[in-house]
Amino acid sequence: MFVLKNLRHAYDGGDVLNIPAWDAESGAHWLVVGPSGSGKTTLLHILAGILRPTAGSVTVAGQDIGALPAAGLDRFRGRHIGIVLQRLHLVTSLTVMNNLLLAQYLAGLAQDKAHVNGLLASLELGDKAGAYPHELSHGQAQRAAVARAVVNQPQLLLADEPTSNLDDQRCWQALELLETQARACGATLVIATHDQRIKSRVSNHYALGDSS
Ligand code: ADP
Ligand code: MG
């Protein structure tokens, strides 16, 4: 589903990532683990095509994303990749419904209110379609961000530290939400985390830094 080859990334401060090869199968669930500063967020941004790596290739769903021009990459990302960043990045001036319709629009897809309503209902947000992000609890905002990430039925779903700062019960809920939604789309799921609690729950681990 995605293939990384000879991937390297360096910031001004030096090398951060060096991944000779990583081939993730369609529908597989992965954790990217490693201590703070080991490059987890950098890797997710590269997989999402938000950041271009210093060297190497990233192929997602058969497309070498480094070969796409910026506009094509934005469109490709919108259609095929769902992202739940650490800060949820819901558009604060738009309702939950319009955040999701915007995601469809930006991907060049038809805006489908019925699909959005069904998705929100399945995430227990049926009564929040008209709410603005500041009117949501943290859990509701996180579910809305997941809804936006999966609204276009991506083939790759990425989440950055989705369980940090959550109590145990909400930690399991957040993990299950991502797993359920990834399964519903048939998406490959990649969760970057340093949360020890979830390490035993996902079998595939890609370790960065000195972690194991
Ligand atoms: P993690 O998510 O595992 O905590 P990051 O990918 O955020 O790791 O960061 C990896 C390293 O790269 C850190 O040392 C961080 O300081 C550095 N870094 C991250 N983003 C930038 C940036 N935009 N410019 C320079 N250095 C950065
Ligand atoms: Mg990070």
C-alpha cells in the first residue's frame, strides 16, 4: 500500500530519518514508535506528502508522490490519505458538517451531505453537524477530526499521538475508533505514538530512534 525506499530526512540541525526500506501492506495496522524527537511526526508528514523528504521515494497506492506537482499532490492527498494531526486542525469558522464538506470539495469530489450525516451518526456526532469546533468536547473534536480524515474513504489513514493526554478509557476508545474506521475504508493505518499503553494492542511496529 505504501513503499518507502532509501528515505532520508534532515533538518538544519541534522539527520532525523533514515529508512532504507519499508513496505506496508494494504489494510495493515502499524505503530510508529520511538521517543520524543525520534522523527515520528516528520515521518507522518512525509507519508502524507505534507513534507518532501531530503532523499528517497514514497509510493502511496501505486503513486510516487514525490513525482506529483504541488496541486496534484494536494488533490491526491485529499482523495487517498486521511490525516489526524496532533493539533486537530478543524477549521474553527466552519461547522462540523462544513469541515467535512470542505474535505470533499478540496479533494475534487462531489459534496455528499447524506454520506457525511451517516458518518457523523456512526461516530455519535449526529447532533453536532451544526456545531462549531469550540462547542465540542475534546473527545467530540477528536471524533470530528477522524470523521474528516475518513470522509473520502482514504487508502491510508495517519494519526499522530492520538492517545496522548487521554485517560485509559478514552485511550482505548480513540484507538478503537481509528481501527474501526480504517477497517471500514480498507485503509492502511499508521499511528505514531510514544504511548506505552497501546504498544501491545497493535502487532506491527516500526521503531525509530533507540526504541524497540
Ligand atoms: P517526534 O514526533 O518523534 O517527537 P519530530 O519528527 O517532531 O519527532 O522531530 C524529530 C527531530 O527533528 C527533533 O529533533 C526536532 O527538534 C526536529 N525537527 C522537527 N521539525 C523540525 C523543523 N521544522 N525544523 C527543524 N527541526 C525540526
Ligand atoms: Mg511528534
